[in-house]
Amino acid sequence: QVQLVESGGGLVQPGGSLRLSCTASGTISSISYMVWHRQAPGKGRDFVASISSRNITTYSDSVKGRFTISRDNARNTVFLQMNNLKPDDTAVYYCGATGGLWGKGTLVTVSS
């Protein structure tokens, strides 16, 4: 079974950028959808972005225009480029795939 491992989280100042990576232990080229969700402290898990096998992307309204999701099938990796980060973006970010696969998450903290 494919396993997902997120990386790239950390502490960043407001207005800064981070790029998250989600690397799969197996091929992702046949996976229909790869997604990023996030869970802020004390809140539920929310959708952030998704990308289909045909590279069709969708975003939540809260990140549209600031975040970009992409996938590199040759490297079995999905990325989330996050620009102009805000304190409200502070959360644990989870990578997921069709079939209910989820990684363990990576923490992003936006603070001055």
C-alpha cells in the first residue's frame, strides 16, 4: 500500500513562503486525486487544495491566489507552494490521496 510522507513545514513570518512536499512510497501517476488538507489548533480538518491526474486543480477560497498545488509523477511527489502566508494559515498540513490514504502531517506556523 502506498504511504505518504509530508515535509517542508516550519516557522515563517507573515508574508513569507514555504513549499510543502508529499512523497509517496509508490507511484502516484495512477492516483486520481491528491489533496492537501489542514487542521488549525482546536479546529476541524479543512480542505486546502486538490490536483487530479490530469493536473486539474481546485483551491479553497481562503488560499486561492496564494497557494499552488502541483504534482511530479516521475518523483511520486505532490507540492504545495504557499506564498503570502498569514497567521490564520497556521495548521498541521496533511497530504491525502484517493482511497483514503493520508500522511501524518507537517506543522506550519506563521508568526512574527
